Amino acid sequence: MSLILAVAAFAIVTTLAIRNVVADSPTSTADALKSPADFDAIADTAARSSALFTEAAKVITDPRCMNCHPATRSPTQGDDMHAHMPPMMAGESGKGGAGLNCHACHRFGNTALAGSRVGSVPGAEHWLLAPASMAWQGLTLGEICRQLKDPTRNGGRSLADIHKHVSTDHLVGWAWHPGEGRRPAPGTQDIFGALIKAWITTGAECPA
């Protein structure tokens, strides 16, 4: 336990020391996200489905989500998705290794850092990276879409399971409550979930 606490203290001190380069660009309100009704005028069902996913992808490709869906087993951070500091390997578990796991620094909620431009250390229950099979960074929207639908890569989820996951999962929801000093994902989790549901209902078509 003492080793974990020491590592956590080191990580926070390191974060504070480099606060001038890792702070996000916070805004008072989230960016707009269209609702499913905004796409009703698209007569072609497949085209409407693809457009709905493209809108939902404003959340999927936002740094709040992308940082936990990296191309490697190392998370990224910040709006510019720079390398995690301190260096971190999440491993197959997605939670890090012995002596330096995610919860050594990321607690069960956001931790405020008074007087720091960073604002807070993000946190939530079961803080971890997405599985390697769900790495999104570097992929096109079409590739992410097809990956999301593929049960062999999405954790065996059906389309209904995917909708439930994005609508109710607490880690997904964290993207709209990321803590002081961090810009939230566009829209709300409710609108995001509604877009995914409408995408599924219209055939779950993917952008090219």
C-alpha cells in the first residue's frame, strides 16, 4: 500500500510540475450535438443511418473518449491526446500493472487540484482502458463503426447491448462530467444514446 501511495504522490507531483503543457481547454458549455429528429429530412434510410452515426461520432472521436481508446496499451491525455504522464502501460487488463495501476492516481471520482491549471485528476469507479480490440485512435469513422458492430471485437455485444452501454455506462457518462479544467464531450449522454439508437433502428449503416 505504501508503494502505491508513493507512486500516486509522485504522479500527482509530476502532473503539477508540467501543468503548463497538459491542461485542457475548458469551456463553460459543451459543444452542440444534433438530435435524431434533425435527420428526419434525409429520405434514404441508409444515408440517414450513416449520417446519424457520423453525428454520434462527434462524441466517439472526442478526446474524452479517444484517450481511453488508444492505438496501443498506453493511454493518452489532454485535448491534443499527448502521451500519458507519468508513462503508463495498461496491459491486457486495462488497469495497469502491479505497483502502478490506474487507481494509484485515478480515484473513484474526479480529484480537484487547488491552484493548478490542470484543475483535477480524472477518476471514476473501475477506471481502465478500453480493450485492445476496441482501439479507435488512427481509424476512420467507417472503420470505427464496423469495429463497434463486430461482436468478435466489441466484447460480444449485440446492437441492443451497444445502445445500453453508451446510454448507461458510468465511464461513458464520465465524458460529460470530466472534472475541473477539462472540456466535456459534445452534447449529453442522453442525446448520444438517442443517436446510437436511431442509427441502429435505421439499419446501423456505416460511413464509407
